[in-house]
Amino acid sequence: MNTIEFQSLNIAVLTVSDTRTLANDASGQTLVERLEGAGHRLAERAIVPDDIYQIRAILSRWIADPAVQIVLTTGGTGMTGRDSTPEAVRPLLDKEIAGFGELFRMLSWEEIGTSTLQSRALGGLANATFIFCLPGSTGACRTGWDRILQAQLDARSRPCNLVELLPRLRE
């Protein structure tokens, strides 16, 4: 019998795009719908151009806010000249969660084959805030949430999950 109760987390969603708006941001909306559908709270949502410093400015504010426990980004993880999310995020991280990107690419392999090598998805921890950077496609956001994040952001997931680490991140 599982006696552990679900804990609703405060999750912020950042879409990195030079062209998307709230009206046409299907990937950001997918993440919002999934996190709320799972019982979590949307802490804040923003769209920012693919600019390292603008990305860092928003992320830094959310990382400094103790009410924001998780940040999900979508977009800017590809290989083009404008894709800069990993470069914006890495300097902010205290610890990188290498397994997130590895697992994401493994699962994506099942869906898109060798095209997954173009993904620079990454995860990490900054000031006791988990950050997960997903590609900008709606399919990638579904894969990341449905097959990795939903379970890891649920305290009832066994044998372990990220939620149980939250109280210990400031040790």
C-alpha cells in the first residue's frame, strides 16, 4: 500500500522562440496543460526571444524565487545559430542532471530515429530549483513530460523521484 501523498509543485514554463506568441505557442501550452492536468500549479509562463541574456534574466528571476520549484523550457535546444538555450542555462546551474538529456534522447530515438542527435535537451539544478530544457516541438514536450517528468515530479513514483529531494537541496 502506497501511503505517500501527491505534492502539487509550482512550475514555471518558458518558451524560447523568436516567432511564437501565447496565441500560437502549442509547445508551451502542451506543457501547461500536462502539468496542470497532473495536479501541479503554473507559477508563471513567459515567451522570450532566442537571446542568451534575455533567457538568463527570466531564469535568474525564477531561480531566485523560492516559490518556483521547477522550470520547464521549450525551444532553443537545436543546432542553428539562434539556438542558445543550453548556453544560456548551463552557467546558471549548480549541478547538471546528465541523465535527463541522455534519457530524453533515448526515448526520442524510438519516435524520430537518428534525428534525436540534434537535440541538446538538458536538465539541472540551480539554487534548489530543477530546470529542464526541452526542444521546441510539441512532440518533444509530450515525450519529455509523459515519459520522464510526470513520474519524476510525482512523490508517489517509486523507487525514487525528484520531489523527495526538494527538502534536501539546500543542505
